[in-house]
Amino acid sequence: MSRPDDILLVDGYNIIGAWPVLERLKEINLEEARDKLLTMLADYQGFSGLKIYVIFDAHQVPGLGATYKHHKLDIVYTKEKETADECIERLVVALYSKRRNVFVATSDLVEQHVAFGKGALRLSARELLIDVQQSRKQIEHTLREEKPGKRNSLDGILSLEVRSKLERLRRGEK
């Protein structure tokens, strides 16, 4: 699907409302739903190699907006009177390059069409959820396959002479 320099822009509140597990959590605690989304996307970013921006709509909140890093994700809160859709459109234009793909994840069909018109590729909330779930399964499978106690050690590869020199260095000997 993607190359390492590709970018994924995620409409945060739209995805929370579209993914059943987050929608249920949002009814209890919106902040927890946001945190769970960010954790899921951070794992996905690490697995997929995509650079992920998560945009949260703060257009009803006074202020200049904010951008910060969280688990290597770029989190963007829109500025006053700016919707997440407007922010995403602005980012698509700023980040678009012939050398990389920009994906926009939202279930908002109008936003998908606008982003597509500006050069981005559409990714529905459902498609993103499937990708995130599949990457989670692959991560879990890889972790189960690793043998306990098995390490990626140089010890079995290095010659006795090199190991001896390294041991002397470790002890501070010349």
C-alpha cells in the first residue's frame, strides 16, 4: 500500500465516530477514546512506516491551535474557526509531492472527494481499521514466533580473537 516516505492524514474525531470500539468508548470518556486511537495509530505507524498526522477539530474552541508529537505521531488541533476538513485540505496541498503518496483517512465522503481532487489518495475509516487490525495481528504473530531467550547476539558470529579483544576492552585492559 505505501512507501516509507508516504503520509497518512487522519481525521481524528471522524475516525473515533466511525470505529465501533472507539465510538462506544467516546460515549463514556472522549479523552480515553482519543488516547486509544493515538495508541493504535502509533503502533500502525511503527509497523507500516507511514508518517501519520492526526487532526482533531477544535474549531469551536478559542485559540491558535496546536501541533505536537505523541508516540512519534504528529497531532494537530485546528485553530479557532478552522475545521479538521479545512486543515486536512491545507496539509494535503503542503505535503503533496510526486515522490510520495498522501493518504486521507476519513469516512466523510465530501472530504474524501475534496482531498482526492487535491492529489491525495482516499482511505475510508473502515479500510484504515482493517489495516490497523491486520498490522496488530502480524505484530502479535511475530512476537509469539520469537523464541524465549533467543537473542540477536554477535557472540555466535564473531571469531574467538575478536571476542577476546572486545572482552579486554570491556574490562578496560589494553
